[in-house]
Amino acid sequence: TYCTLCNSGVVFSRKVADQVLDFGNSGRLRNLDMVMYDRQTESWWQQFTGAAITGSLSGQTMQQLPSRLESFAQFRAREPDGFVLVPNNPNARPYGTTPFVGRDSRRASQRCSRWPLPDCVNGNAWPLDRIRQAGSLTERGLKIDWQPGRNSLHDKRDISRSRDIGTVTVRNADGSDAVYDLVFAFSFAAFVPDGEWMLAR
């Protein structure tokens, strides 16, 4: 799943309560995050959390799976025999351009200001600038690495001219990929109001 408004890219297991679900986009937003629905029960699901918020499956939460948000070049280098899913309709895949210009390079709009960002330390959200400046962090049992080579989807219309925001990978202590997301800060503040932030020390 991917929500362009909050930059949330999350992979879930579709098996919930012994059912394998198929999903669509309801066209609704909650806290500026996409609301999905499953075609089996028509329950509504929050994309950011994977939790059903209305319908017969309300209260159920999908299991989030480890995934990475990386450039195609990085994926091809890591998985030379990997598969890429693309729509059959060429008009549905205008790769290389985006309508979301300037969203990550200017201040949040007024509609995001209802989720003020906390001024605290020792938490579970890391600012991208801190990760980029450090290059590598080992905290809270996680190894967080940054490398250049992935342009922002939310900067310039021609993505190849967008600023390089890099790729973040997060691994557990045993070296396995960890579950994480790389979202706009207001989304974390909206959905994890009691969450804390790992700011510069």
C-alpha cells in the first residue's frame, strides 16, 4: 500500500481472521491518510496502521511485513532477478513524473498544523536529516543506514531533477530487515500521538 499524501508505504499480510482479503481505495481520507476497503466484507482500513476502523472486521489489524522504499537502480542491483509489477495500461504508469510538487521541500500546510510535532527525545521516530547526517545509527536494537541515490517523489515534477533524499534501511540486531515506514512527520504525530522522537543528542 502507498499513500501519496503522507508518503506512507507499508506492506501487510492480507490474511485476517482466516480470510485472504483483496483491497481497494475507498477515496476517503482520515488524518490525510488513505482509507482502504476490503472487497470481502467492505470493512474500511487505515492505510497507515493496517487497522480496520469500520465494518464487520473493525478492531482487526493486519500484520505489517518488512519492506524497503528504494530506487529502481538500487532494487536492480540488490535483486537482479527480481520482478516488478506494472499496470497493463501504459497510460496508468507515467513513471518519472509526479503531480506532488514541492510537498517535502516547503513548510507543512495549515491543514497539517493540527498535529504539532513534539519536542521530546528518546523515542521511536527518527528525523531523516539526523539519519542522513549520521550515515548510520545503532539505537533501540536497530541499525539504521542512509545512502544516496533515491530522489524525492514530492519535490519536482520531473523526478530525475528532484533532490536526493536517499534510501533508509532498517535492520534488527540479527541483521534481518525490520518493519518500518518513511513518512511525513505530521502523519506520525497524527497516528502515534504518544510516540516519542529520536532527535539529535
